[in-house]
Amino acid sequence: MRRVSVRTLLETSPDSEDLDCIARALEAGRQGDAATSLAHELSGLVILESPHRHAMQDLIDQGEHAPPWAYSRWCADLAYRSMLMAADPRIDEAVHMVMTTLHLDAAERAIDDTDALHLGTRIAAGDHVAQDIALYELGGLRDYVLEHAGPGLLERTDKVLGWADEARVGAYEVLGLRGCRLVLRDMSDSRTVEVLNVGAFTGVDAPALVGRLAPITAEPGLMFARRPIPVDLRTAGRVGESVNDDDALGWLWALSFSLCEGATEGFHLTPSTPYTSDLPYPRFAGCEGEFDPESASPRVAELCALGHDPVVANALCVLEVGLIAAGVSDLAAAGVSPHVMAALATPGVFESARTECVGPETAAAWRVLAGVVPDQGTDRLLELAALADARTPTTTSGDSDS
């Protein structure tokens, strides 16, 4: 593995061996083999700032618990990476659109062709709007699904051709939470829409979201194809109006208009997330780097003293916070459910929770959490509830008489 920074990559070019590693990774992905794909990727050039390898490892770690829609997200990512590898001209088209609408100041600051090339490369590599335009409006995902993706990948995905054909950008006012669902108001027609909540609104200080809804098999049948853009209601209204126009990219011009009106440049640059969640990296603050017992919370330090890895200890604390929220109300539980799911996805946490988090007083709270998480987490939470039940002392008639 050869590690480089984004800056170094902009000043050099991958050699033939690196390109061969990427090609092998893409081929393994085309067959649906995530572990082999990541192994090939790590054997070549690795960009230090890229979270892609962490997203892949998360997908691998979750194994049978990884939901099919997470593979649809990976399929879209593979499609875009294949377009980059093939120097597909649609990427240049998408980058030009986004550069001249959402990166105006940066484009004007470009002194020469080299600066413009570096800006375009950064947009191609890291701007999700450019990626989405290439995949959806310009047809890259549909072509990949129909012409390149193998059965080993497609059989793991969830309605991915429907993503290519039906997923459209819209604007949605967030009305609240209901179980594992975000309740939204579609700004184009005021109808109420429910989508799977995997963290799209977690940590967001804005009343509305602009994103692309995609079909899934799991209830409620829709989810954001990737983490959406938080916006104010005025911008959301403008994007909502654009959806009713014939221009498939009207939403892009609407975002650009908001930028010209004073929105901060880069407001649309949403953070990267795992395929299985909309929570940005790192999923758990304090998990990165060396463990410092002096800065850790008392509970994390206590769990580490019992022999748990710091990352596992921190995730166990997240589950314990989830139990507290579940004891408050169903709504509070729904609010922390994306974090509970992310904690469960951490390798070793479910096994550790079976001993550390199943006191007899926790059974009811585990059941509340099981009712507000997506389907792939329900069975494990109910198993924890059953373990807690088993630890609940029973009162016999003789005990009551005494």
C-alpha cells in the first residue's frame, strides 16, 4: 500500500501498477466481492483523506447484517469509479456544470489552466453533486447496471435499476420522526413523505433537506440515495418549484441561485458516510488515534479497564445512551436510533453488549429501540432484550408469602 495525500495526488499521476490495482478492485466489485475489492484497493495507491476504504470495511464487517440498499449505494459508487477509470466524458460535463454553478468563487480565483485542472479534479473526486449528476441525470448508473455489473453484485442490491430510473432530486421540509422513519413535506406539492431514517437529519441545524429519494424494499419504501444537503426553507422552496419544471437539472440552478443570494460557498458539500449509514465519519467521537485514559469518560475508562478495546467501549456507551433515551420516550429513542445502529455495526460490540448491557432493567428499553431501528437491527436488539429478560429474577409464591 502506498499512501499519498490529495495534494500529492494532484501533483503526480498514478503509475501503471496503481491503475492495475484499481482495475482489479473494480472487477472484484463488479462481481460483488467486497473483501477482494478492498484488498486490491489497499495493495496500491491509497489517498489518506479518502474515507472510501473505511466505507468498504464497514460493509465487509457487517456481513449478513448489511442491508441490500447499502449494496445499491456501493453499486452507485462502483459505477462512478468505473467512469473515472474510463475517463468518461460525462464526468467532465458534470464537473463543468458544478464548477460554474456551485464553485463560482473558486473558479474565478483560478489563475491558470493548472489551477482550473486542480479544481476540476477536486470536484470530480469529492463533490457529491457532480458525482450524482454523472450517475443519474447523465445516465452513468443505468449504463453500469445494464452493461457492466455482474450477477454477484446485482443480487445483493435493492432495486438499483429503480435508483437509476426513478431517483430524482427534491426538497423536503423535515416534520419529525416516526419510528425508523423521517417524516417530510415535499416542497414541490406539499404531500407528506416518509423515508428510512439512517441519520440524514442527525446533527443538522436546518429545517429542510435537498436530496435524491430512491426506492427500497424495506419499509417505508424510500430512502435518500446518499446523505442530503441541509438548506433553509427559502432554498428548499426554490428547489421544490424547480422540480415541477421540465428541466431535469432545475434543482442545480436553484441551488446556484441561493449561492448567488448569499449562501456560503460549499454549503452543498455534504460529508462522506458509510454505505450503511448517513452519519458522517467518524461515527464515534474519540475513537480515532491512541486511547488517552485521562481524556476518556469515566464509563469508557471503566469498560477499557475490563479489557474492551476503546472503540468498542465507546460504542457500548452509545448503546447505553440509547437505552436511556428509550426510557424517556419513543421519540427520544427514534432520535438516537441511527447512532444505535452505527454502534451495533462496530465489530465486537454486539458480542460485548451481550454481557455488558443486558441488566434486568434494560429489557423494556431494548424492545423500544427494536421498534425504532431499520429492519437489519431489530433481531439483534430483540436478542439483547431476551438476554435481559433471562436475568430478571422471578418472584415465586413462596417468596411473596414470606
